[in-house]
Amino acid sequence: MKKTYIKSLLFSAALGGFLTFSACDDFLNVENNSVLSQDAVFASVSYTNSALTGVYNMLPGDNGYGSRISTLFPNAADDFRVGGDHNPQSRTGIAHYGVAPGNTDIDAPFNQLYRGIERANICIKNIPLSPLYTSGTAEEQAMMRKFLGEALTLRAQFYHELVRNWGDVPAQFEPSSDIPDLFIAKTNQDEIYDRLLADLAQAAELVPWRAESGDPTTRVTKAAVKGLRARIALARGGYALRRDSRQMERRANYREFYEIARQECLDIIQRGENSLNPVYENVFRTLHSGTRLDPTFELIWEVGAYGGNARTDTKLGYGNGPRINAANTTYGQANGLIEAVPTYFYEFDSIGDSRRDVTLAYLAVEANNNKTLTTTMVMREGKFRKYWTTIAGTNQTLGINWPLIRYADILLMFAEAENELNGPTAAAIGAYEAVRKRAFVDQWESRMGTTPTSKDEFFQAIVKERLLEFGGEGIRKYDLYRWKLLPTMISETREKLQQMMNRTGRYANVPQYVFFKPNALLGRAATANEEALSFNLLAGLAPDGTPINGNVNEVMYQPAPTTTAPDGYTRVNWAAAITEAHYNPLYVDPGNGTSGAMRAFGSQFKENKSELFPIPTNALNANFRLTQDYGY
């Protein structure tokens, strides 16, 4: 291992204020490529802001929330998963809960998170030592305090991502140059979270509210600090896989952390700077461009995407979202690698829930701009769509931001914490129903159903509502983890897939096939619901055999009128797209050898192991004190 310590920083205006460290292969290697001393950097508000920009720049990119952390790590739940058969050395190993330690899709993000922590540590150490922090003008002192709070928050976000994916990890809270021995053993995750909660309490005193700072939502504001503190508190108070017992356990004092989450969310709610966007779709449209369609600031904190490169931009809308044919000259290619679990479509109300057609994209775009219907097995995410941007051609980086914290999450975290502590009070029900009512707009509010009034039933309602509200946003798997519901979810999803294939139970009226006529994509100007309902779908046949057209809200909820496509229509497998290999890990097709062990939902999941990733091989090789645990 190299032990070249950082003694100073590189300031480069050409790189947008990056602090330049080695893009090394392991998280312990640090190099010194300085042209400005740390004293010089942190003696200037402008240079300190550039140093902080270098910390922010560890959020996006291919190895951050631009691709792997946002789209590969979380998509293994009952909303979305990475498509393809299991391969422990590829992205599908993550989706099937069988990732290998040598998989580069976990190695590179692991390193980037630690680079972000190192950059944050340098800022956190040096900002309070700056003469501007201690004796500058009132304006300079306020700005330096704000910078310190932002650095503390960013470090907490990096560590939270490490802990929720790897459990106990090495934790250092000082720059590497101040640590004589960089061979650091794992730190208990409870200790890490307790430190982060304390740091964020401090940050909340340093960072102003958005209305006071005027900062964009890509920058940390007080609501972002409090929202992250609530999220970490719920993780600390939830279940986690423990290294000593190798069991999913929750600590006896968990209620203390629900109290923290409740209060932080309540502070944001009472402040009133953020509220639900009246139009669900516009939350995600806002992420796609500089046009702000979120006047209520539901988006509290976003990962900013810029630069058109793999380091500071994102591949959202290209790596996920609807697939677009490579020959399409209007919008350009999109791969769409993230696939919906077929049963997720039927978790939404068939008519009233406005979130379904935003969240799910059951279309592909051909070279001629026609949209075609997908099968249930290859429906894709709909919140990130390349054709909602103005970027076409071969571009993979589209400048689409990633949503880290939304106000809807604040409301539902508050409802969850309040229910855990006091039962479903009027405040908890009000927060829950606010999210639900936004989904059931206009005349559809009558389809919302009755809110449960017992603690257990209200918790189950929150579990379901968070599934519907945050599909594809990287939240569901981690919710299920802290609730100790991952094994239950996997078992229940397999059962649902079997029922849907056999069209039994709640899926009795699901069509075996769906028939459609290709028609033109309406494009950027159309809403997701308009796009969905404009499909030419076969709803039935008249007595003389003449096709009768219908829309998604009826066709997908009734048996197919025929098994043969009428003239002009194309048949798509709907329930028929599901096979036993998709839900039964023990199945082997005697005809072609297709194996459920490779294809079934969560095929490699092993309770009290697969909830977390293995430590990457390169990290283990770089640090002799680092151990591989949890049965890996």
C-alpha cells in the first residue's frame, strides 16, 4: 500500500474546483499532487467553495449516483431489478443477491465513497482552522460555517451509503495525512451512525434554510441535513445484519432513534419551505432540465449532473428508463437495463393512481418514433426518460439529476416514526394521506380507500405506500432491509409471480396476451399518462370479429378476447411472459436447461448474508486488518 500522505491540495479552476487525489484502485492509496497549500485554500472563501465542490463531485459519475449506486445497488426489490440472468461478476449478481467480492461494479463505487470521505475530512479539519472561520467578517464567518455544515453532511451521506450496503466498514474521521497507520479495521456500524447523527446535529446549526441561502437543491440546505438525519436515525433504529451474531437485529434503544427521525421531519414540515408538488410527474420532469416544474420544492436535495462525462454527469435516462432504438435520430439510443417486476404494475390502483404511468414505462421507442408495447418482463423505469431531455444522438450522459431526498419521504418518515412511538395519531394519518391524496388527483380520491387506525395495519399501509411512491428511486430495498422484510418480500414476490403466470387469485383477470397497433410516440410534450393511454390496444371483438380498441386501464385488467392477433395488431405476452424459471430457484427446464437458479427472482438470496455486499477483493488486499464477514 502506498502511504504518500496528503500535505496540500490542488486547486484547478479548469476542473471546476476539484481537489485532485489519485484515482487509485484501492481506497487506501492517496497521492500528493499539490500546487496550493491547505492554508492558502482555506484562507479564501472562493477556494474553500472550490474545495467543497470537489466533495460534491464524488456524488455523481458512473461510480456514484450517476449509475452504479443509484441504479445497480438498489434495484433488487419488488419494484425494479437489473435485467438478466445471474452472474456473480456482473451487475446481475447484485440484482440476484449473489455478487462476488471481485465484481468491479461494487469495487469502484466503494473506492469513490471513500474518496468523497477523504475530501470531506480535509474540509472538516481545515475550515475551523481558517482565520476566516474564527475572525473573518460576519459574512465570511457565516459562509465558512455553512461550508463546514455541508462537508459534514456530505461525509454522512457517503458513510450512510457504505454502511447500508456493507455493514461494518473502516471509519476514519480525519484526513489520511493525520493518521499514522492507515491499516484500519472495521468499525461497528452503530458507532458510525452515532457519530453521523452527532455530526448532522452540528451541521443543522451551521447550514441555513434554503430560503435564507438561496442555494439550489443540488446544494445542502438545512432541510437536507434534517432529512438525512431522519433517514440515518431510522436506519440506526431499524434492523441490521450484525457481524458478531450474523443475525438481523434491532437494538433495544431503537425508540430513541425514531424520536430523532420524528422531530427532524416535524421541523421540516413546520418550517413550511417545502411541500408536495401538486403534479407527481413534474417532480421528475424537473430532474431532466433547467426548467423548474417544482415550485413547491418537493425536491429537497438532488445530485447535480453536468459536464457530459463519466465523472460528474449521470447516465440516468440512458442506463435506465424506456429503451430507444439505436437508429432513432430524434432522441438517440437508450439501453434501459432496469426492468420492473411484473407484479409491480398491479400494486397500483387500476384507474386512480397517477403514479403508475409515471413510474412504469411499458413502451419501447423504435427507429421511426413508433412506440411498441413491451412484455411484462421488460417494463422499465419511467421516471427517467431520455426523450424528456433535449439531448439526442449517441450521448449516454444526459444531465439528469438524481433525487436524494424528497418532501414525500419526509412526510412518510414522519408518519412511520410517529406511528412507532404513538400509534397512528391524527398527525401521522395526515402526513400519510397527504402523499396518497396527491396520487389520487381530481375525481379519483374516492378510490384511495380507508386509512387503517391500528398501529400494525397503519405500518403495513406505510410499507405499501412507500413501494408505490418511491419506485425506481433507490429506496425500496433499503426500507425492506431496515424493516427485516427482505426475505418476506422475496418469498411473497415469487408467490405473486406464480399466481400471475397461472392467472389465479388477485391476478385471475390478468390477460395472457395483449394486442397493440404500433403508433407514434407523443414525445416530450405529452404527459406519461397521455402517452400510456394513447396506445392502440385490443379491448374486444365485435360479433362480426371487428376489433374494439381500449386503453391500458381496461385492457390490462381483463382476459384477452383472443389468442390470435387480428390484422394490424401485434401480440405481446403479458401473463404468458412469466415462466416457472422466473419464480422457482429450483426449477430446471428439461427442454432447454433454463435454470431458476440463474433466473428466478432473488435467486441467490441467503438470509443473514445476502442483505449486505462482500468487501471488494481489492480493498481486502490493500488492508491486512480488513476482514470478509457475513459468511462471504
